[in-house]
Amino acid sequence: MVEKGTGTVKKGLAEMFKGGVIMDVTNADQAKIAEDAGAVAVMALERVPADIRAAGGVARMSDPEMIQKIMDVVSIPVMAKARIGHFVKAQILEALGVDYIDESEVLTPADEKYHINKHAFKVP
């Protein structure tokens, strides 16, 4: 058995997404619809980050409670975004149990210079 968090597991999960649709969802109902429609994964978002930034706001990680509700209703992988360089938020997402952490440039960067050291995480 391959241990969770190894390069093999991380690469294998990414391979599973090839050719499939990853749907952006903002609530559990949308996540269930996406799963039923054949999505290979869902990306949990409170709001569209580009809309938040265009309005002059700071696009941050989604509320963990909302992410948990999505995780509770689907069996497909749940992804969530963390701001570039915000390793504490990535740790929260890992502890929450998301399947994939997306350190995303569409969110407002927390650190303009340094990215998260993803090798320290078990979650890809």
C-alpha cells in the first residue's frame, strides 16, 4: 500500500483529473449536482475570486464550514484554494481533509515572493 502524501499518490490524484471536469461550486447543492452530472472533482468557492478582486476586495480562502458541508455531500474529490504564500490557511485545509489544495493566483496573494512549500503537506 502506498502511503498518503507520497509523490506517487499526489501525481496519481492529478492524473485522475485528466480529461474530466472540475466544477467550481459555492454550496453543497451545487456540489451534488456537479457530482451527479459527472464532474471528477469540485472546487469549493464562496464567491468567484475574480469578482471579489474586481470590486476591490481581498479574495481569501473559503469558509471551512462551507467546505465541510460540500465534503459531507459528495464522494468525488473536493479541492479548495489557498492564497499564495499563506501556509497557515493551507494547513487548515489539510486538517479539514480536503483532497487537493490549490495555491492560487486568482486569490489575493498573501506573499508576493514566496510560495507554500507543498512538499511538507500530505495533501497534494
